[in-house]
Amino acid sequence: MRGRSVIRKILRQCVVCRKIEGQHYSAPDPPPLPAFRVSENPPFNYIGVDFAGPLYINGGLRMRRAKLGSASTRAASFGRFVARKGLPERVISDNAKTFKGAAKTFKEIMNHQDVDLYLEGAKIQWVFNVEKAHWWGKVFERLIRSVKRCFKKVIGRARLTYDELLTIVLETELIVNCRQLICHLKISMKL
């Protein structure tokens, strides 16, 4: 009977055994979420921007890239977004060169007198994720994956015109934005 207690005592004092079978480190508590993520705001008040890759369109006899890189097309795209969803308060994006250049162009456009009068003085913040902190933009990356998945199922390898591609992009936007944001759990109540 005393044999088990003696063996346990020896095993507790064995340094090698304690290293192998020791307790694992517990994960530290996650930091609190930023205030804009937990406060009640209207939808699309804070938006995230991420690069989904080039989209190819059928331009007559040959395939060509959809032009989304110039300042005028970016401004037009942003104008369409504002027309559909409203003016955002903050834009959050990666630290990529593309987004830094877009933010610089965006600030120049926002400081223009006509635009300032049009937006009635609304100032939009453009915030970048910290460099080398890829986990900050995981929400956007996950949504990009959902959008690409829809594209692969619908488009495949088909050659689309710009209007057809725009229609599919808007339908995909509808699919992604209509999903549930909160998981509804059934809680059984005992009387």
C-alpha cells in the first residue's frame, strides 16, 4: 500500500519527469478590443480595405486587367461605396505600399475645397495596421477568402465583361453582407 505513495513522491521530485509531464503555460489574457469595435455604431461606419488580387475582364479580343489602380477609379469606387453604404468614419487597411499611396491620394482629395463642401466637413481617418502584425487584419483576410470562394464558384475560368464582373461583385457583396454577424444560441431554461 505504501508503494504507490513512495513512487508518486519520487516522481514528483524527479526533475526530468517534471519537465516532460509538467503543466503547460496558459495563454495570456487577450488585450481589450479597441473602443470602435465594441461601441454601437451604424453599419459601415468603420470599414476595412484589403487587396483581393487582380481581376481580369474581357476587353474585346483579349483579356486585360480591370483598372483599379488609378486615382480617378479609386475615387469613383469610393464614391459608389459612399452612395450605397454611407460615409465611413474610419478606414482601416494593411500597411502595403498600395494602401499608403491610396491614403496619401485620399488625403489630397479630401483636402480639396469642392470635396470638403460636398462632404460637409466630414473628416475620414485612414488607419494602418501595425507592420509585421498580420493578425490585426484577420477579419478582412477572412472576408476576402469568402469573396474569392464565391468568385471561384460563380466565375470559374469564364471570361466576363466589365458589366458582368461588376454584377457578380455586387451580388457577392450582398451574400457576404447578409450573413449573420452573431451566432444565435438556444438556451434551455428550467422552470
